[in-house]
Amino acid sequence: MTTSPTMSLVEAADTLKMHPHTLEKLIRAGEIAAGKPGRSYVLLTRDVLAYAEKIILRDTADRIRAARSASPQRGRKVAPPQVRVAH
């Protein structure tokens, strides 16, 4: 399978599972790199995948933090040793 080094706005939006207008807003805000050599944006495939990885890692870390703060840390309770005293 050969992967193109570039993507169109629509291809990148499809890869990121978002609407092309949303991606265009991210491009204009400088969140993801893109160029406009003609009438439409061109994005490097590696930049699109790096953006996806950044979002996935951020959201995963947020979920882990939320889960930890929602339930208190439950450490294993260690029972005292059972000691028999011979009489």
C-alpha cells in the first residue's frame, strides 16, 4: 500500500473524522499546518497523523486523570498477620 505524502482538505478531514469546515478553522487558527498553493489547502500526511496522535494522547490522558479523580485510590488492605501463641 502506497501512501501519498499529501492530502487534500477533504481527505484530511475524512482521516480525522471531522467536517472539512472544522478542519479549515483549525488550519486558520494555526492548530494544524497546511499550505494553499492554489485554490485549495494541501496538508502533509505526516502532519495530519501527528495531529491525530496529539489529540488521541491528550484525550486519553484526560480520561485517565478523570477516572483517577472520580474514584479515590484504593490501595490493597493488608490484613495483620495471623499469629498463634502456644500455651
